[in-house]
Amino acid sequence: MGREHWKKIWVGSAGNMVEWFDWFVYASFATYFAGAFFPEGNDTAKLMNTAGIFAVGFFMRPVGGWLLGRVGDRKGRKAALTLTVTLMSASALLIAVAPTYSVAGYGGAAVLLVARLLQGLSVGGEYAASATYLTEASAPEHRGFASSFQYVSMTAGQILGLGLLLVLQHTLSGEALHSWGWRIPFVLGALGAAVVFYLRRTMLETEVYETTADDGVASEQKGTLKALWAHRREAFLVVALTMGGTVAYYTYTTYLTKYLSNSAGLPKQTATLVSFCALIVFACLQPLAGRLSDRIGRRPLLITFAVGSTLLTVPILTMLKHAGSFWPALGLSLLALVVITGYTSINACVKAELFPTGIRALGVALPYAIANALFGGTAEYVALWFKDAGVESGFYWYVAGCAAVSLAVYLTMRETRDIDLGRVGTDGGAVPGQKRGQAGGSPERLPVS
């Protein structure tokens, strides 16, 4: 890969990292600010309230997916990526200055809710714009590898959030963290987003977007719901193949720290350290798995994830609850994240490879956001609901069941590795079973920068 490819991956990934830092620190610091916005009561009830607001952000993601996906298809990937980071910066700043319950009653929770709605809009478009940009900006034989950096950057954002939490846990008292220390990551997130805004203003547009004219989507229909409806089979496929992956991902990332402290009984510092170490390994695995998919295809990795998640979720979560100390908890967490890598490393390029250029951003954004709203964003709330009802193991079976549904989809879907991004939706597009460079009988691909 040339210098220009790496530059595009860096700029796209850096922005994605800051976006997801802002998104995930809400979950990471929820145990410290839950009591600030709600009256005294049961600790699990407070976490359910903050998790409910966390889930509301996901329900704005389809709106953001539609709005920013349309911008990405009609105005360009660069325009959409710049707009997403602007929204994220504003939302992080709102959370940083939100008044507590003792100052403004439920007014503080209302500010928190508005901020999460803005974050939902931003992330709803960020995923698709980033997935599309990283996929289009890479050479055909490196698409899996390049797009894997989306989850590298997403995970890096969470690692930074957890690392900051570890630092604050060791430098501030528990009282200070609950009082005002939890605001620090949101201030830093707002500042980081402002820096990324500048970087994205200077980024280059993908050549696939700039040069593709005949992809089966009329210019006046680019980024429209009408054009997406013409590709509704692919849209429904995105929802189904996302279902199991997003539930598993949020279970072992955003919810893991709370599960280890609230259910397994580990100290908060130990639970945070487990997540921090596991996510570092997880981030390193993404490019390796992405590169593997460039060699053997996307479906083998997806199927491996789904089989492993279906069969291992219940025993892993059961043993995690009784891990008791750092090393057993870390080992089990790593096992779960290795399994999930089969999905996370390549799901961005798989979805982008399904749609023509003129509808690609919206085609990835809207169905993915819907799946996340229904399954990813509610995972933590569903887990806490099962716990509050006294049947926590019911959540384990729920996660395994979602993976089983996605497994059925992976077994029947087509391979997407050799599809020509510039000709998807035309008779010249690649079909399953063709060799590289033989899309529609033509050995040439449209160039990518």
C-alpha cells in the first residue's frame, strides 16, 4: 500500500477514533455519573436509567444514518465525515457542562438526553461514511485490511477512554470522580473532535466516488430512500448480518466493565483493567483478520464468528460471572473478543461491497443503524433488565440466539471479496465464484487512489 492509501486510512481512522471515544466514555464513566442526574435509589436502577439514555442515542442512529448517508452519497464522503465530527464535538461539550440533579433536578438528565440524541445522529452517519471511505480509498486486494482499521480506531477510542478512566481512578479519590472527575473525558473529547474537524477539512475524496458515473443509480436519486428501496434485498441483508455481531460486540466491550463489577463482583479498577488489556489485544487482531479475508474471502470469517458466538456465549458469560480475579476474567474476555473478530474486522467492507457507489453510504448507514438501534444499543439495557428480574442467564441465551440468526444469513449470502466497487449494481459487477479481476468478464477495475 502506498503513502496516499495510508494517509487516507490515518485521517479516516483518527476521526473515527475520536468519535467513538466520545461515544464510549459515556458507558465507561456511567457508574460514576449515574447518581449525578437521578435521585437516590437502587444502584442497578440508576444504571438502568443511564443505560436507557444510552439506548436512546442508538434510536437516533437511523435518523443520522439517513441524513448523513444522504449527504455522503450526494455531497461526498468528506462532507459527511466533517459534519459527523462537528455534531460529536457539540454533544460532548453538552455532557461536560450538564447540571446535576441537585442543581437542576431532571433538567440535567434532559441535557444528557439531548447530547445523546446528537451523538446518535453523529455516529449514525459516522459508521457508514467511515466504512465507505476506508473501503473505497483502498486498493481492491487490500479492502479487507484497510476497512479493518474502522474497528481498530473504534476500539482505540474505547481504549483511550478506559485508559483515562484508569488514570483518574488512581489520581482522584472516588468522591472526586463521582463529583466532577467524570466530566474530564467529555471536555477532552470535545477538544479532540475540534482537531479532527480540521484534519477532515483537508482530507481527499475517494477516486471511486469522483469517477463512478454509471453504477445503476441515476444522479437525481443518489442517496435517496427510493434508490435504497431498489436495493432492499441488500439492505435487509445488512440488518440480518449485523444483528449477531453488534449484540456480541457491545456485550464484550461497553457492557463488560459493568458486568465484571456489578455481577462478577470485581473491584471497579480491576474490571476496568481487564477491559483495557483485552481491548488492546482485540485492536491488534483486526488488521490480521482483515488481511486474512483478502486472501480467503469474507464469509469464512463471518461463519467462524457466528458458530463460535452461538456455542460459546453461554459458557463464557457463565464462567466470567465466577471468574473472581484479574487473570481468569482477562482470559475469558480475550476468548470472546477473538471470536468476535471474525465479524468486526470485515463487516465494514462487506456492507460497502453490497451497494453501488451512488447509494453506498446510505445503504450501509440506514440498515446498519436500524440493526444497532434494535440490538446493539439495547444490549446493555436488556442485560440489566434480566439481572433486575433475577434471571441474568437469560441474557446469555439472548446473545447466543442473535448470533444463530446471523449464522443462517452468513451461510446463504454471497461472497463479496471480488466485487468491483465501481460497477456494483450493473451487469459488469462481479459474481460469486469469479476470480480477481474478472468482474463481468473484464479484467480491469476502476482506479482507486
